[in-house]
Amino acid sequence: MATEKGIWISYDFGLKGDYPGLFTWLDNHKAVECGNGLAFFKYENVDSSSDTKELINKISSDLKDYVKLSKSDRLYIIWKDGLTRKVKGEFISGGRKQSPWEGYGKLKRDNFIDTDE
């Protein structure tokens, strides 16, 4: 069953990113601003039982029609998984950088799909 899915998107393009392309895409999806580099929108025609990769591929493909991404551009999406009912997050462009707070604590960091488990 196709429906809408709430998505948060975090973007970090630096100074030379394709903000006009991204902002056009966000405006077309009636996104609302949620702070510096963060927006929320309802993505239409998403199968509520679709898996993570299908959702990521669909949004990535849709974005690439509007946004010219460079190697340094970062886009991160957050959503509630329809199958597991868990909140998840994953980069659809770019990846993690060193956190400004890294080194203050004593925790080990790994790359993985973020979830509320």
C-alpha cells in the first residue's frame, strides 16, 4: 500500500554545494526547516512495507534529478522503518566526519546504519 513517509534530511554542502538544486527539491516536497542543515518532509508514494535499501534508492534517485552532488557533499536521511517500527538513519551521499566532541569520552565508534535499538 503506497502512502506518505515522514523523512528528515540533514545536508552539509559547504560553501560550493548545489543549494539551489537542493532547495528546489525540498520546496517541491513541501519540506519545513528544522534548524541549520535540517529539514522534514513527507515523501509520497512509498510502500509502507518497503525495505531500507528501496527507500534510500528511491530518494537518492529523485534527488539526483535536481541536485549536482560533489564528493564532499553530505546528505543523511532519518525515517521510521515500516517493518521494524524502529527509527533509522543513513547517509545517501558522503559519510561521517570526525565529530568535534570526539576524544572527550572513551567510547569506540563504528560505521553502521543508525537505529534506535
